[in-house]
Amino acid sequence: MKAYIVGVGMTKFEKPESKDWQYWDMAKEAGTAALADAGVGYGQVQQVPVGYCFQASTAGQRAAYELGLTGVPVYNVNNNCATGSTALMMARQFVEGGLADCVLALGFEKMKRGALGSEGGGDFSMSPVARHYGVMAARHGFEMTPPTAQIFGNAAREHMERYGTTEAQLAAVGAKNHRHSVNNPYAQFQDPYTVEEILAAKTIHRPLTKLQCSPTSDGAAAAVVVSERFVVQHGLHDKAVEIAGQAMTTDTEESFASGSCIDVVGKPMSRAAAQQAYESAGLGIEDVDVIELHDCFSVNELLTYEALGMCPDGASGKLVESGATTYGGRWVVNPSGGLISKGHPLGATGLAQAAELTWQLRGQAGARQVEGARVGLAHNIGLGGAAVVTLLRKS
């Protein structure tokens, strides 16, 4: 049984503590928008997976209750930065498995200011990502910089040493995504920057500067996922975007065996998830027009180009530098501005990617529209780890 997205919604992503709202307020805004987009009432929803990372247990119910008190099952989902796409995957599985005809996937986050994970003080012995940071420390040591920036920054250093990737190529990712965000009213930042300005920004962990790092953010996003039967019964063909293929992978021995931060931050997971998603959809990267991928740091966009099969290993710096991943190129990657500029409220990110691609494939993305887009790819990854790749298609 096929699954379709028929409605999406999201809030504008905001700097933490800059707006007087609670997580249930943002969830209500995004969920209401998705239901309205679908033309579906909350009473028709049969399952509700809700993703978040930093709120208390059953916060999913507290958020969903703002949409209605119908007694519908609510599932609380936490998969680090891949949480939103995990909620979407659960929704698809409910529908494809014949367990429900209409599911609302909801994701939100209300975060604190400051770098993610910086409150740990460097003691990760009891952390779920202790093994990952242990690999990094064995090769690079452990510095007093934000730990997530540190592990990705060290992956960037390795890529530079191994392949000759330059700091300017890393900065080109940030410049592209900041430029794209100018046309996205939902983005936390909407200011363009040159490669030179990005290189001159404050260094977070060499070679990554502040404008190459995703910010902490508040926000929510949602998607209504339904069966083909529901599409036909309710006349939703014009709105329906097929989830053509989707896969989640977690760490294998390959993530840790090499001792490389390139592997430990998830490139092998991303490659495996992409291959599985391509196979299930009967599509390849050559069929994709528009991509929303997990650019938590500029280097991760480059690693993901390679994992998705957009270029050979080591060629991603030249790929972004060539203009192949922006308007007028082979693909448009992160037309929303990506995590670097749109923002990164963990529980919402994967669903915000789905919202952007749904608008793109429907031709509703306004000034950031990718001309003729029919197939979209979303890539969402969480350290610890999980990678989700989703292929969306509009017939």
C-alpha cells in the first residue's frame, strides 16, 4: 500500500528565547497548518507520532492535545537530530502496513541558547555518543570547543588532508545555503554572505566558522500522511506527494573501525540509507531534482554529496564550487537554506525538510521554486546514530 503526504505545515524557526511561546503553541501552529493544507480534520487522524528531544516524557500528548482530544494514540519519538524524519517514517509505516489511513506526523523543539551539548563539560562517559566521541578523542584529542562542532570539524580536517578539500570549498556550502534562505520566510536567518565573509566569521572549531554551523532553534513542523484509498476517497490527487522510497540505517562496525571522524559522524549510515531508499523507490540520484539534506555543519553537506552518489569520494568540494548544487546546476540542494540558515530545532528538522520538498514538488515554493521539480530527496541524520533518506515523487 502506497503512502502519500497530502498536507504540510511549519512555523518560522526562531532563535531560542526570542519569542514568547511554548512548545505546544508551536506544535499547534504547525499541526493546524498541515491539517488545513490537507483539508483534513483532526478527528480523521488515526495515529500521531510526535518527535522531540529536549522536552519531558509525554510532551507529545501535551502538544497534540492542542489539536484535539480524540483519544487517538500518540507516540513520543526521540532519535536525536533524525527525530523528525523518524516520526515521518513511523507515519509511512502505519499507512503502508494497513494500520491507518490518516496519520499526523508532528515534530517540535524548544531549545536553549548556546552550542548543542556544550553543557556537558567534556565528560561523555555516560553519554549515548560516548563511543563516537571516543573515536574522535583517540585520533584528535578532546578540546574545549563545542563537542558537536568539534567532531564534525575534525571530519572536515580529515577530508582536507585526504582529498585536498579547501576551507573556501567548505565556506561555499554556507554561502550557498545562506543565499537560498533569503527567499524563505520560515528561515531563522535570511541574510546572504559571501565566501570571504564566512571565512572571516568567528571560528567555532577549525576549520568551521560560525556561519558554517547550524544554530539552535525553536520551531515545529508537521505532515499529514495518508493511504492511496484516502487520497481517492477525498479527492486529494492534486495535493498528494508520494513517499516513493524511504530507509533508516543505524551505525555498523564501519562507523567505528577506521577511527575516522568522517565515518563516525555518519557517512556510512547515509550511504547505506540512500542505497536502500533508491532500491525501494526504483529511482537513483540521477532522477532527483531537489534535495534537502542535513547540513548541520558545512562539511556534512560535502560528506552527504558523496554518500548520496552525487560525486565520487573526495570530489564534493569541487562539486559545490562548480555550482552544480544550486539554481542552474544539476541539483538544487537546500533551497530552504538548510539547517545552517533555516535553523535546526531537532525534533522538527526532518519534517521541515518534507514540508519544503512537498511545496517544491507541488510548485508552491514561490521565489525559491526549483523549476520542473518532480522528485525530491530528504536526508536527515542524528549522531548516535540514525540516518533517514526519503524519496518523494509527484506524478
